[in-house]
Amino acid sequence: MEKALVLAASAIGAGLAMIAGIGPGIGQGFAVGKACEAIGRQPESSGAVTRTMFIGCAVAESTGIYAFVVALILMFINPFLGKL
Amino acid sequence: MLDFLSIDVGTIIFTLCNLLILFLVFKKFLFGRVYKILDERQNDVTETYNKADESLEHAKSLESEYSALMQGAKEESAEIIRNASKKAQQRSDEIISDAKKEAGTILAKADEDVEREKKRAQNELRGEISELAVLVAQKVVEKEINEEDHDRFINDFIENVGDLK
Amino acid sequence: MKVSDFFQGVKNVEIGGPKIAFSFDVFGVKINVTETIIISWAIVLGLTLLVLFLTHDMKKKPVKKRQVIAEFLVETVDNLVKNTMGEKFKAFGPYIAALFASSIFGSLVSLIGLRSVTADFSTTLTWALMSFVMIETAKIRTDGIGGYLKSFINPLNIISEVSTPVSMSFRHFGNVAGGMIITSLIYFALTGLSTAIGLAVPVFCIGIPAVLSLYFDLFSGFMQAFIFIMLTMIYIESACSKE
């Protein structure tokens, strides 16, 4: 019974953790939109803009990745089962 | 098996060693060697440029030398021409002056000749006239005239004749 | 993915750390030699041989293709370092190249069925700590020890300093490990799909995961390696320049 409860709570926690995926989604959307604007304005510098955008996107993605790691740990490693 | 999210001391140490080894390998064998080659190439290029500069310099100096030589030659030729024309001028002047001098001498000689001829003719004339006078006197006067008067008389006559000239 | 998995399908998702090949004690400390270490040894060995092959017998006039490749690699790294950090940080080139090479090959070994080196948190933590030490050294050399310690009067600075290696290591690890887990989940799901419609051999596992691995292994591995070295360079450069 307790195990089931912990597992259910872990699954819910993992799901909640992945709400953090909203942040990088919005951020990357903004970044890509601005990059498109910049390329539209200055098509000759598209290479530099794209490179910078990718780096920025990857950095912005890190919060989402943290959430993802937390969710994975909760789902597959179940650290709280050992605490029972 | 280790945990999914685990920090393992052995892995950290070995990874550090691996990174350092890879760093040293890259530094020594990739970057070091390539830099060496690039440096050599750079040196070669610099050397080539220096050589080109040098030869350009050399060509320039040669050119200036030749142009100086040419200038000298031109000057020399001008000098020669000037000298030659001067000499020719001198020579022609000389010739002309010679000719003039000769002409002068010839003229003087001719004058002299004329003078002498004239004198001779005068003398001749004088002789003839004196003879003639003596003859005339003998014939016309037929009287004794002493020698002295005779001579004086003739000389007066000649004097008068001489004044006529 | 193992060969047996290919024929039987993945029946069970097991997500764990790297397997321990053997372990020994040094002064009472247990040192584990894991899968990660053996693979990274192989990577170092392979890269060393590659470098020796590429730079073997170099001529002033490049006659061999491999010399051109070696020069191209060196010049690319040089230009990247110069453009990001400036001319005076040229000496960082080999370190950046070593970091990038071990990172990208550590991620790409998953293409041949091995466990990614970078899917082990210890590896990325080591690299991040290495960069962290360099950044702090640069700061101390720029500000002097007094100035360096003075910057910690504001305790928030301690958090921002510590968060640098943590975020760098977690970002790289999370991306690669997440990709690995998603790949195994996809294998699991495709096996389940195959058995659900009654196929003995999981045919769905043939083509579909390859497309996804193109993103998770190739693109993500390359991006994360690039971001790792870019962040290292930018942090060191900004630590060296006084405000």
C-alpha cells in the first residue's frame, strides 16, 4: 500500500516536474522568432545569427533538461522507495 | 552497476587523466606539428618576399646605374659633338683666315709687282727719255754744252716728268 | 542496444548507471573501473592514433590529404578560439580541442551501440570542474586574491559561482542521458507495438529509432559539445577581462 502510494506520488511528481518544459518552450520560441526577424532584416548575417540562436536555445533548454532529469529520476530510479 | 545519477571518484580521476592526456597529445602532436609546419611555410613566404624585394631593389639600383651611365654617355656624346663642332669651327675659321691671309699676301705681292713694274717702267722710261733728250739736244741745239749743264738740264727734265706721275 | 535486444525486443526498461567492469582498492578507497572509463580510454587511444596518423610525415608543401585535414582542424579551432576569446588566448586551443573531441566522440559512441561516456554524470562533472578551476584561476589572476575574496562578500556570488559547473555538467549530462533514455523507451514501445500486433521479430525497431537517434545522438551530441566549449571559453574570457 505504501509502495503504491510512493510510486503514484513519484509519477505525479514527475509529471509536475515536466511543467517546467513550458519555460524553455516559450523562451526558445521567442528566440527563434527574433532570429527569424534578424535574418529577415539582414539576410547576409544569417550564419552568425543561426549559430548564436542555437547556443542561446541550448542554454535556455537547460532548465527543461533539469526538469526532465528530475522526472526521469522520479520515474525510473524511485529514490523514495528506499526510504520506506 | 552504478546508479543512474552517481558521482564516482574513480571515474572522475580517470576522466581527468584522459582529458589531460588528450590535451597533451593534441598540444604536442597536432597543434605543435601543424604550427611548426605553418611557421616554416610562413618563414618561406617571408623569405620569398624578402628575396623578391631584394631583387627589385637590385633591379632598381641597376636601372639607376644604367640610367646614370646613359646620362654620362649622352653628356659625353654631346661633349664630343660640341668639341667636334668647335674644332670644325676653329678649323674653318683657320682655313678662312688662312685664305684671307693668303689672299692678302697675294694682293700685296700683286701690288708690289705692280709697283716694281711701274718703277721699272719708270726707270726704263727715264733712260729712254734721257737718251731721247740727249739726242734731241744734240740734234736741236747743236752747240757745245758742257757736261755739267747738260746733266742738270736732263735731271730737271726728268724731275718734271717724275712729278707728272 | 544489444544484438539480442534486436531479435527479442526490449522487454523491460532498465535505466541505470554505467556497469562496473572491475574494481580495486587504493589505500582503502574503492576505485571502480566502469564502462565509461574503458570506452573513454578507447576514445583517447583512437584519437591519439588518428592525430599521429594525420600529422605523420608533414611536408612544407602539403602533398597528402591528411595533412590538409590536420591543418584545417587546427585552423578551425584556432579561429574559433580567436573569435570567441581573442588573440592572446591562443594557448587554449589544444585544451578546447581536447574537450570538444572527447565530448563529441563520447556522445557519438552511442551510434555503435555503446553507452555514451557523457551519459555518466561523473564525466561531465569532471569536465565542468576542470573549466570551473580554470575560470576561478583566471579570476584570481586578474583580480588578485584579495579582490577575488572580496567578491564573495555578497553571498549570492557564491551561488552564482557554484551554479556555473553545476549547470554546465547537468546540461550536458541531461541532454545525452535524456536522449539515451528516450531511445530505450522508444525501443521498448516499438517492441510492445510489435508484440501487440503479433509479430515475433520487432520490425518496427529497424528504421524508426535511427531517425530519432539522428537528433538525439548526432545533433544533440554535437550541440552540447559545442555549447560546453563555448561556455568554457566565454566564462574564461570574461573572467580575464576586468570590468
